[in-house]
Amino acid sequence: MMNPVEQKSLDQRVTQWFGQARNLIIQRMAEHFEVEHKTSRSDLVTSVDREVEQLYISLIRQADPQARILSEEGYGDDLGDLSGHVWFIDPIDGTMNFVKQQSDFASMLALYIDGQPVLGWIMNVMDDQLIHGGPEIGVKLNAVILPALKNTALEDGLVYLSGARLLQGQYNFPAIAKAALSYRVYGSAGISLCQVFLGRAVAYASRLKPWDFAAGLVLAKGLGLKATLIDGDPINMLSSGTVLVATTQAYTDIQLLNK
Ligand code: 2AM
Ligand code: CA
Ligand code: CA
Ligand code: CA
């Protein structure tokens, strides 16, 4: 395991990696970069996603040589279990926003030890905001500890949802959107989760892969938020799932709607 003093020192070191990643992304944005389609027209990857993933992998391999890495763009390891140190990498989260808007995209890392959430980092790249920390060392926005979140109900707050699920009417998303004060579709899991962590939204729900939710779950635990699959089942860190992160009250409100 890793004690809180060791966790704080690793958090500081990794925070510097995010400075390097941010500089690289901003430099590449001013140049030409390649855009390719993966599984569909709206599923993009760029040469910047690949380069940032490789940067994180080389930094992790130096800092934590025994660790295994689960990363989106294929430069990591094949994992069959979660024993030991496991790092999750989403180099650019919201690649469509990155390509089309040059804003509202994130970069995310997480460290789990023997399947337990230890440290997470989500950077809003263009706003230069890094939310980082974990259950044992607390959660900061840049250098400032985040205040305790209010336990706001669904009807009194914004809910962030995945657009595809909402349009398809899946998992009761339309009922959740109607029950909330209002709803938003942002196109980045990381940016949406940060809205919940900053107290601007009461819940986020979307069908996601492990690198999309790994950092968010660490930070949600550190902030006392609820996080499960939308039907209430526990999240499996090695498979996709429709994940719900919410204040305790909004979580209860959404579970009642699902009954
Ligand atoms: P990504 O940009 O890292 O792929 C909205 O698209 C959100 O869902 C983003 O956080 C995006 O992460 C994620 N996502 C997961 N699977 C996706 C897919 N097949 N196509 C587009 N976005 C996906
Ligand atoms: Ca992607
Ligand atoms: Ca992602
Ligand atoms: Ca990504």
C-alpha cells in the first residue's frame, strides 16, 4: 500500500506531468494534427491523443516500473485483473470537443492499488484547472482544497447526461432530465464530472469505459459523492457500464425514478 505522505508526494509529482501534457497539447493545437475515425463518425482519435498517452506511459514507467497501465489508445497493457498498481489513462477526454471547439476537453489519470481507488487527476486543459487527490489525502482544485459539497436534490440542480443515451431514451435518461432543474450535454465525461465536483451540477450519468470514469470515481469518493452503475450495482473497473455519480440526495432521487 501507499501511506498518505507517499500519496501526497506522488500527487505533486504527477501534477507536474499535467503541466507537461498541457504544454504539449497547446503546442500541437497551433500546428497540424491528424484526425481519424475509430468505430463511428463521431468516435475520433487524433495524433495528439496518441502522443499524450505515450508521454504519460513513459512518465509512469519511470516513476512506477512495476505498475500496469490501462489506456484508451492502445499503448498500455492487457489487464485481466486489478492486482497491484494499476494506472488508467484517458489522454484527451472529449476528443470531439478538442477537434471542433478547442475547448471543454480534459486529460485524466488515476491510480488504483489492488482495485482500490487511491489517486485521481482530471485537468480541464483550456481552463488550466486540475482537480486531483483522493479519499485519503482530500481533493484539491489546483492548490486549494475543495469545500464540502452541499447535498442538493435533483429538482434543485443541473444533471449532466450523455447525449446519445438521452436521444435514444435509454436508462430512463429522459425522465432524469425532466425531473432535474435542467440538464446539460457536454461531450466530455471529465469536464462533466468536474461540474459535479465543483458543486455546479448534482449528477452525471453516461455509458463509459474504465478510462472515462477511473479518475472521477477516485475524486467522487474523496468528496463523499455516490458512484455506482445507474441500476445501483457496483462498478467493475475492467468493463464498460452506465455510471452515475451524484450527491446522496440526487442519487436517491434518480434511483426512485428508476423503480
Ligand atoms: P473520449 O473523447 O475520450 O472518447 C462524450 O463523447 C464522452 O463519452 C467523452 O467523454 C468520450 O470520451 C466518451 N466516449 C466513450 N465512448 C465513446 C464513443 N464510442 N464515441 C464517442 N465518445 C465516447
Ligand atoms: Ca475516444
Ligand atoms: Ca474518454
Ligand atoms: Ca480519450
